[in-house]
Amino acid sequence: MPPMLPAAFTTRASLATVLPSSLAALGGQANDLGLPRLDHVVVIVVDGLGAAALRARSGHARTLAPMLGKTTTIDAGFPTTTAAALATLTTGTAPGEHGLVGYRVRDAAGRLTNQLSGWDERMDPATWQRSRTVFERATEQGCAPGRSGCRSSRAPDSRPRSSAAPSSWGCSR
């Protein structure tokens, strides 16, 4: 039998639904994750901690590992690079829509640019990330989103590596 491609993930839950569902739950609205009405939301991102890594090291994650299952595992989308995944999480859209499609891409000048740390004054973020963020939508709805992160999540000059990439997100109405 010839090798087969893996089947697509078939759940509604994806990285793109996490923050939009969280924001909807703050307003008591129906959402893709089925979250109930919430007063506060905190989303914690651990880069690289996918379901496969969690299963492989389940002894080191005794609280999280037992929660793994088909209904609790979400699809990260494609490609699964940090740049694409963080933009997907924070915009609620897929890479083909938000525009960050990998780690390294060529810009209009022909330079090969790292999407996480290769930004300079000649690059306009709006030409790369074309979707509005969930945080912008939250602010328009009267919600005050915030972010926190450890020093390692920042570029050497202390700027966030991506304007759309908080380490955690909290919001209350």
C-alpha cells in the first residue's frame, strides 16, 4: 500500500478559535469552544508544547497530561511555525489570511527576513500581518486586554518579538 497523507484534523476547535471564543465568553455569547459566560479570561501560551510533546513527557506534566483527549486537543493549523501560530492565535485567522506564513520569507526588496526577529525600520508590519488582532477588537468592545511574559520572550532590545504575540492574555469587563 502506498504511503498516505495524514487526515486533516476534524474538530471546530483550533488555535484560531481560542482568543475569539474567550472574548465571546466575556460577553456571554456563543463561541466555537463552547465556553460559558466568563468574568475573566487568562490564556497561557507555551511555545512548542503540543499534544505530541505533552504525551511524550507526560510524567513531567502530571496535571496537564491526563486532560489530553480528542475533545480537548486543538488543531494548530499549518504551518506550525511560531510566527504563524502566534499570529493565528492573536488574530483568530489562518496564515493565508493574516499573512505570516512561516519563519523566513522574502520581502518586497528581495531580502530573506525572519518573521520573529528580523524586523527593522524598513518593514511595515501592516503589509505582513493583514488581519486585525483579537486585542484590537476587545478594546473596541470595552474590554481591557493585557499581556505579560518573561524576559526570554522578548527581543534583545526589550521590544516584543511580534506586535501580535503576547505570552499570556487577560481581560475582564
